[in-house]
Amino acid sequence: MTTGRRLLVGICAALLGAAAALWAASASTWFGATVEVAERGRLSVDASGADLEPALTGVAVLAVAGVAAAVALSGLARRVLGLVLALAALWTGLAVVGRMLAPPSVGELAAAVPGGSLAGPDLGSAGDGVTGTGAPLLGVAGVLLMLAAAGALVVAERVLPRFGARYAVARARPGPADPARAAWQDLDAGRDPTVDRPEDVPRPDGERPIGPV
């Protein structure tokens, strides 16, 4: 396997790994709290990555789509793909790190739960406070993998194989002529297919004889 092929395989693997990490981060619990709710007592409130950062799932899907695009595209289009993936990864990374550095309050956490059923006047005082998990680190890992793949697409595009161009050349290359069909075409044109035409007989020096066509 050539260097370019190995690099492309590595890029695709990194994008798939990024998609898996981002998807796992979106499905995992990021923060939780125990709150006092009027007439309902103490309740646990948990918010997943998808609750707090819904774009995580979309970026994971984008990473998967980037695998097919990285194989199919070439040249400038492949570099543009790398830039798009890099921008999406940077934006997602800023959002994830921002959540880690500034955890939500109990009220924000309750409002982030689907339906927000615990938000509003029914929410009483905070119980045990907000606690975080290590799930956001999965998002960070996914972002780093996506950035690495995007950077390779932009910087090393010249050494990557171009499957689309090779397929186009293969299709454009004419196939062998059908002798039977060529004979019928000669008969339709009033020529004898059993006699070689002068223009079809190459000279020893590789030139065609001068004569009427």
C-alpha cells in the first residue's frame, strides 16, 4: 500500500473515530443535580450532551459524510472539504470547552431537560448542586480527531489517491473495436471489408501513406 493510500485510510479512520466519539458524547450525561421541587420532593435532573449542545449529533453525521467525500473528491474540492470539517470541529470544540469551564446552573440544567418540565415556578431551591461527568472529554477527543483529519486533507491533498479521476479516465478510454460491426459499416459505406484500406496500413516509419481518404 502506497503512502498516499495509507494516509487516506488514516484520514477516514480518524473521521469515523471522531463521529463515534462525538455521538457518544451527545448520548452521555454531562451534568446532574438533585433539586427540591414544590409538591414533588427531591428529584434528580440529568442533562446529556445532546440536551446542552444539540449540534454534536449533526457534527457527528458530518464526520461520517466526510469519509465518503474524502474518497470521492480531489484537488481543490477536497481541500475545501478539509476547511469545512476544520471549521465545524473548531466551533464544536469551543462549545464543548465552554460548557466544561462554565457548567450550567440548576435552573439551566432543569430547563435543558427535554420538555423543561422541571423549569419554572415549580423549581425550588437547589439540593446537592450541579455535578459534572467526564463525558465532555469524549467530545474533545472527537474534535481533535476531526481536526487532524481535516488538516491532512488540506495539507497533504497532493499525495492522496484520486479515485474519481481514475474512474473518469477509465470510462473515457475507448474499448476494442468489434470486427463484425466494422465490417458492416464498411459494407454500408460501399467498401470491401476483406481488403485493407491504404490509410489503415502503417508504413515502416510509422507514418500513414499519402492518398485519398
